[in-house]
Amino acid sequence: VPAHVAIIMDGNGRWAKEKGMERYEGHRKGVESVRTILKAANRKGVGYLTLYVFSTENWGRPKEEVDMLMELLCRSIRNEMAELKAEGVRVRITGDKVNMPAEVREHIEIIEKETAGCSNINLQLALNYSSRSEIIRAVRLLAEDVVAGTLSTDNIDAETFNTRLY
Ligand code: IPE
Ligand code: MG
């Protein structure tokens, strides 16, 4: 059993189009797929399930679709909270939380707090995530410590770098 499974969510729109449905129906179906995958991963004993849910680039989609996706995310968090806790799913978000709509940030904070004690499986949602932004942020944090004199450049290695990642 793999320790960590990562999935890039894609094809919601194409799935809906094939069935003669609207894109949002595909996104709703995507939530159902998440439920199925999460249950299976939990049952099999996968330690970490990472889902790439929404990239930084996805903000460039039509406003109605972005709004729909954010609403779907918040609604799913509200609807699934009790079951996630019951099944021991610890939810954490990886991505730029600072530049997210306030409502989404509030929902994320709640689900992270509510499931903090769960330990069966870790569900990581990559939200407003970009690997480039993550690396740049880490570099900036390291540079700040060097400027402040609390970190020497000689001590920058993989481990110190790791501690600055999301
Ligand atoms: C994945 O499905 C969902 C998100 C990225 C939010 P898409 O919306 O990318 O669906 P396709 O690729 O257009 O079919
Ligand atoms: Mg796509």
C-alpha cells in the first residue's frame, strides 16, 4: 500500500459535456468521486491522500465557474465535516491561504481545526496551490532570516528549506 497517493483532479467539464450536462454537474460529480476515493484509500491504509483541487491558475476561469467552485467547496466542507471526523480523516490545506476569499478561508480554518485530532488518514487539499509560489515563498522566508541575522547561509540545506514549505 503506498504511503502517499496524489491525484490531480481534471476532466470534470469534459465528463459533463460527454453526458450532455453543464460543467457544474461535472464538478458536483467530482465531489462524489472524492468521497469514493477517500473511503477506499482510508480502508486500504493509505497514509496521505493529496488532491490537487484548485490551482493558482484556475482563478483565470470565468467568474461564474470560480464562484460555483468556491461555493461547492464550502458546501462540501459543511456537509462532510461530521463524516470526515467519524472516519478519522485529518484535513489540511496546502496552498496560499492568504489570498483566498474570506469565506473559503473561514471554512478551511474550521475543517482543519475540527479534524486536527483525527489520525486514520491525512487528506491534503492543494487549494490555490502553485509549486512555484511555494518555492518562492520558502526562499523569501529564508532570506528574511538571513537578513535578520538568525540564519547563516551555510546552514541552508534540504532540512531548513523543508521547514519553510507549506
Ligand atoms: C477539474 O476539472 C476541476 C478543476 C480544475 C477545478 P476541469 O474543470 O479542469 O475539467 P476539464 O478539464 O475542463 O474537463
Ligand atoms: Mg482541466
